[in-house]
Amino acid sequence: MTVPSFDELLVPTVKALVKLGGSGSVEEINNLVYEIAKIPEDVLQIPHSDSDTRKEVDYRLAWSKTYLKKFGLLENSSRGIWALLKTDIDVSNLDTNEIVRYVRERSTIDKVEKNSITTRSEINIQKEVEDEVVDTEEWKDNLLEILYNITPAAFERLAQRILRESGFSQVEVTGKVGDGGIDGKGIVRVSGLLSFHVIFQCKRYKGSVSPSQIRDFRGAMQGRADKGLVITTGTFTREAIKEATRDGAPPIDLIDGELLCDKLKELNLGVTTKLTETVEIKNEWFINL
């Protein structure tokens, strides 16, 4: 099986959002689409390119979400949450060809003031969509490339800083050879009443964390913590995600490369967001001089 095209993923994306109750993060949506579209694990691991950290299927899903947004079915917030604009969507009536045709044929209409001449730009919608996808993901690729090149000790200190900035206390880096992959520990308090002891593991590489690695980490944390946390610059296989939340086993939370980038941006750790100035000419003001 080859990677489904972005248009083949349009309907599964809407189905995933309906199943999620109308909104979800990129990770939640993508994981559900994998199941709905029945995409095999080996296909999920195909990279977009040799120099790109993203998987090809995730890259195409980014296109799918952008097309659905431009068609008027989805919206996305600055926090990376995608949501249906209509709660009563009849998925069976969605026409993939119609969605693609509409988005590709639509012209971009410039924002104009009242009584001024409406102008239409000749921007190719295909390039517009591609630019939007690239702009959304490019900074993460650049950031992950930097993280790949820092030392393992530096990456452990970064994980320590993230947990501290997120409200953890007594966060220590304890990485020792032969300690079952445990790199550190900390305590998180909930509402100042409950506390949970957490141990974490750092995996700084481009590959995917397997279910066996999750099982090994769980074995190392037995009797030593209430929860486990695995932080990686890579990804987790679908089976690894299932293993982390397996019923009857101590829970393990997962932070992959994309979520790690979002967290660094949210906490303003080595990542800053700059506001750009927009210059708007008021044609009406000059006409009325």
C-alpha cells in the first residue's frame, strides 16, 4: 500500500473530527485518520523527504486540513486546534472532487474599503495552499534539526527546564548507565492538593519509538513513580501509543517532536514569536481629500 493522496484523506479527516466531537489537535486528528483510513504502520513511517522530519502521510494530512479550511468546513486556532465550522455535517454527502475543484478554481479576493474598486489577484491557489502548509511546519523542522545536534546532556537539561516551566517541582536529571533508560524525575502537583511522582526518559533522534521501548521503560519505572513521561524529537509508532495507554498498566505520557516544538514555543524557550507590521492603504481617504 502506498501513502494515500491528500484528497483521499479529506473525508477521513472530517470523519475523525466528527468522532472527536467537532474539534481536536493535529495529533488527535491524525491518529484517528490512520485508523479510519486503515493505513499500515510501515506506510506511516515513510518520511516526507530525507531532510524532513515529518512523515509523508502527516504532510499530506496538512494539505487535507488546509483544503477543508479553504472550502469552509474547518477552522484552526493559534493553539493548533482544528474544528468543524458546522456540527451537522453529513459526511456521506461530501464530494471530494467538488472540494478540490472549488479550492483550486477560487480566486483570492483582496480586502477593500467601501466604495473602492475590488481587485482580484492572480495568485495560484495551489501555491497559496503549499505556502500555508510550509509556513506552518518549516519552523518546526528547523528547530528539530537544532535539537538533533545538541548533546544528550543538553537535551536532558532542556527536558528538565520544560518540566520546571510547566509547574513541576524537584526536577532532577538522574541519567545513569544501566538505569533502565530513566533520565530524570520530578513531582507535579494538582491544585496544590494532590502530587504525582513522575520519571522521564529523553530520546534525541529522528526515528520512531517502538512499543518494546515503552514496555522497557515501564518496567524500569515500576514501584518508583506514579507516571512516566517519554520525550523525543522523533515520533511514536501507533503500537507504541497504544502500549503507553494500555489498560491495567502504569500510564506513560508521550511528547513527540511536533508537540515538543509547540511546548517550547508556548513556554518561550529558545523560540520567540514576532508580530509583523501590516500596511494598509485606504483608497477612500485619498479620494475624499
